[in-house]
Amino acid sequence: MQLLIAVINQEERMEEILSGFLEIGITGATLINSEGMGRLLAAEVPIFAGLEALAGRTRPRNQTLFSVMADDKVDRAVALLQEVCGDFSRPATGIVVTLPVNRVLGLKPEMAEE
């Protein structure tokens, strides 16, 4: 199993992402509102005011998605994210990370056994 973490800079794309996850067979995800470090520092810490140019390229708020999924669904999930959001190598698109999961509690029994 893998934990997929995706910081999505286009909140308006979340419904499309979650619908696509359901089509792939990913039935659980958690979303939280988030804010990037550059924007926060530029707005809140005067010494970093020069970062405003950098912050101007990012969205004021992001959505961070967490989902535990079977290994065989990870590549399809990442492909969907790239299809919906664009190339993550472009600035201000977002970030996707996957991590192996050794143990998980609280998932549907059929998910936890995969």
C-alpha cells in the first residue's frame, strides 16, 4: 500500500480529481486547506517581503489530498492528477508524493487486506 499526498494549487479541480479517483477504484481520501511557505512568509514576515514576486505565481490557498491506496492504483492516480492539473514540473502546479505504508488502521476491511 502507498500513501499519496498531493498539494493541488487549483481548488476548482478537486471535484474532477475525486470523481476520477472513484473511477479508478480509490474510495477514500482526506482533503485539508493548505498554504505554501513562500506566500505565508511574504505576507507575514517583513524580512521576506521580497518573496512577493514568487508568491504572486502561486494560488493563495491550496488543497492537500491524502489517500492510502493499493500499490497497483498509484500510477493511475498520479496519471489522473497530471491529466487534470497539468505537468507538475511546471511552477505553481502542485506537488505529488507517494510513500510506502507498512501499517494502517481504520480503513475498510477490504482495503486494509490489499
